[in-house]
Amino acid sequence: MEYGALVDVYDRLAATDSNNEKRDMLAAVFEDAGEMLPRLVTLVRGRLSPAYDRTDLGVSSSLTLDAILRATGAPENAVREHWKESGDLGDAAAWAVENGSQQTLFSSPLTVERVHDDLRELATYEGAGSQDRKIDALAGQLADADANEARYVVRTALGHMRVGVGEGTIRDAIAYAFLDGSEEAIRAVEWAFQVTTDFRVVAETARDDGQAGLNTLDVELFRPVQVMLAEKAESLTAGLSDAAHDGRALCEYKYDGIRIQIHVGGEEVRLFTRRLEDVTEQFPDVVRAVREGVSANRVVLDGELVGYTPDTITTDTRDPVAFQQLSQRVKRESDIEVMARQVPTVVHLFDCLAESETVLEAPLSERLEHLDAAFEAVDPDPDGVMAGLERSRSSWVTAEDPGPAEELYREALDAGHEGLMTKNPGAAYQPGRCVGRLLKLKPTMESLDLVVTRAKYSEGRRSEWLGRLYLGCYDPSSDSFREVGRLSTGYTDEELASLTDRLEGLITARDGRDVDLRPEVVLEVEYEEIQESPEYDSGYALRFPRFLEVRTDLEPTDADSIERVDDLYDSQ
């Protein structure tokens, strides 16, 4: 398939704000895709892999700029100026192809296969000279591209397409292309994606085996499932009432750590975060604990990975470390075992998704029986780089007698944890869905997870740091972010310096001290009130927002939605 045909689709997608039109365009593309279907269902969002494959191409904006200059011979200052004006390096690449001095005498038309496969191969380039090889490979594609093709090659390499296609649009397009487009069909596609996290598998199954085939897709070892999420409860009484089944509910500590999904197949152990990121290599202490404590030969377990101070982790009064400190382990590439001793961990297990075969549809009470049968507790041993492995602290409670729940709630808060979970013992596991009730101690300010969309350098003592950050909530209908205010307080100098380092690598355009950013960094912020405001495209502004932490465990699309902001505003 010629790449130009896909580029025409990108242009038509970008030209409409109608989700139904986007859906119908993609449905038509998928219907005619043939053997190209697996590539196309990821490429339409500028992705090269399924959701659970977090392979980093290692392609930065500066590397891409070098490739553009090498391929086109365009003057660097002019390319940078077009990049600054548009805020899109893809647009700058298109200009460079049209206006560059370098002409290719012999070129090969770009195909979808070539763009997809060659870009994926960039991730395999390692060692001395790998950066130059990546520049050459990307420049080779740009040299054979026309201006519009170059725009989308660059956008795909950088992972920012600007065509307004989200997971929901692809889900619906598959349902319309290969099923009847009904609500039932859409739910079947959604379920299949939630348990496979792979639209390639979902699309081919829907095409080849229909809805019946989708219904057979299920948990597979080493392919993470979207985790089940929780909603907030207004009160302990309300949480117990909503979760009660046959008169009782399970109350459980709500830990402030990293959601961890553990896959065990014989001797192989793999660890995945809520973002579906494989962090097995970063947590050798957890792998050792799993091999020590898990007796089941094939099992998928769900839990929370919590860091504790080294001097308290082996005591009865463990002191949890801040999430920000624990999250440093996720990106660690060197001295991993040293870091494991500095921030030792315990995995608090609370669910079982599969044991030899799936148990997603089994009630929680039955899944807990599978969980208890699958492992034995392991004591943490920081010196031996061994994590702890244990059941989450919990208690069975009746709605008529909330006393034990209140006691457990206070105990969790006193121990430095977030609060309490209330769970329905008769409920199935619903991947990707907000279910149940989450009870947290409500501070003076509410909190939201929001994405940094643009920023400005501070003045005075902090003038070298990006201290004024514009925040956006996620709008799934357009796969975009709608701003809800500006943040400038709550961080220490050390936190702000670290945050600036993180954000400067995402700059797409500069205007004096103002910068536009790729929307990749998620922050948890607290605030006092949501007000109506014409200043931001959400229609709202946060009053007195304050930085809490960087949420490295969240994708930008995991940020709080515009619908949640609407609901919070209405509930004030």
C-alpha cells in the first residue's frame, strides 16, 4: 500500500471535528485493508505497536531535526523558524522538503510497510554510532517523501499525529467495519481490547471470526490486561452500601504506590504497570519474591507495589516513601540493585485474573480463593534484594456495622497510606472500567491528574526553570487536552529543576519565555475550587492549584477527563 494513500486519510481525519465522520472514514479503510490491517489500526494513531508494547524508538526532536536537514539540505535557521511558528516539527519537515536545496535523483515511493517497519527498527539500534544510524534511516525516508508524506513520517516518529483519533474512535470503526455497529458490537470490541490491549488482534478477529470470535478473546500470559479502576465514594457509609453483596463488603487498604500486574509462566516472570509498561528489569527484588512465593505455574496477579524506608520495611510499623521516590525506580537503567536497597518494596496483592485459565468473570470472593492458593507470603529482605509479597490488609464488613471499616480506615491513614477501598465480593473483574468505590481522606483541596500542555519560564531566582505550567484535562471525544488553568506553586527547587529537565525535552516551539510542549507529562495537583472561565478552552479554571507530584505511572490519556471536571464543578 502506498504511504500517500494513508497520508490522504490522515488529512481527511484532521479536516473534520466530527467523531462519526472519523469513525466512518476509518471503517472504510479497515474494510479494504486486507493484510495491511494490523499495521493500519496502529498507524492511524501514529503508533507502531500495540498498547502494551512501550518500546522507545529513541527518536528525539533534535535527532529528527538533524534527519530533516540531512535529507533536504534546507537551512537550519529557516527550518527552526517554521518549527517555532507552527509548533509542529512535521510541518517544518514539509516546508523543508518543498524548499530544500537537496534533490534526490533516484527515489523509491514510500509504502506503508516501509514506513512502519523501518521506524520500528530504529528501536533496535544500540551502541556506538546508533544515533547516526537512526538519523540516516529517518533521513532516507524523508528523502523519498513528498512534503505531506514527510509531515506524517516525522509526526509518527515523534508519536504526535494531530489528527484527533483516540482509542474510542478505533474501537467504533472496527465495530462498524466488521460487525453491525450496534452498542452490543461496540461493547464486544471494547471488551476484546481491554483484555488483549492489542487492536491488531481485535481487528483481525472481528474481521475473520465476527463477534463470536471477539467473545473468545481472553487473558493471555505476558500480554497485560487493562486494570480495573475504582470510583470515589462520597462517604464510608455510601461506599459500604454500594459495595455490599449479600450483606457484606470487603474493605481494603488503599496504598499509594505503583499498580503492578504480575504474569507467571513457569520460571518466567513479567511485571507490568497500570500503563502496561514492562518493568521486569527495574524490579529484580520483586521477581525474586514472586519466584520464592508464587507456587502456581501459570497465573496473573494484581496488586500494588509500595516503597518503604529501609530501616522500617522489616518492622511492623513500615513507613512508606513518597510516590515520587518510588517512581524513580521505574526508569532506572543502571545500579538497579543499589536502588532496590535504597527503596525496598512490598507487593500487596489483592486480586487474581487467571490461574491456568481466566477467572475474570468469577466473583471477587472466588478470585480471592485463587489468589490465596497461588502464593505464600514472603518477608522483605533489602540486603538480599528481596521484595516482600503479601495480601493487602483487609477486613470483611457489613453495612449495618461500619465500625471495623472505620477502624481500618483510620489505621490506613495513620500508617501513611491513602485510605480505604470498598469492594463488592460478588463482582466480576472488569478491565478498564471504573467500578466499586474508592474512599480517600479528602484534604482541604481536591486533587486532579492533569497534563502539562505549555509552560513559561519563571522570573527572578527561578528564571532558569519552567515554573508556570498550563494544565489540561483529557477530552476523549477529540483525543485532545483542554486547559483548566496554570500552576506555579507547590514544588521545591529540586522538584522544579527535575520537572524542567523532563519538560524541556518535550518542547515543540518557543516564543520568548513561553514554550509549547508535547502533552506527555501528567501531574497530580490539588486546588480549592473550580470556577467558570472564558480564558481556557475547557470553560473552567482551577482556583489556587498546587503541585503534588509527577504521575509517571499514568499515560496522558489516563489524566482526568473534561467530564470529571464538569462533574466536580457541578458538585461544588
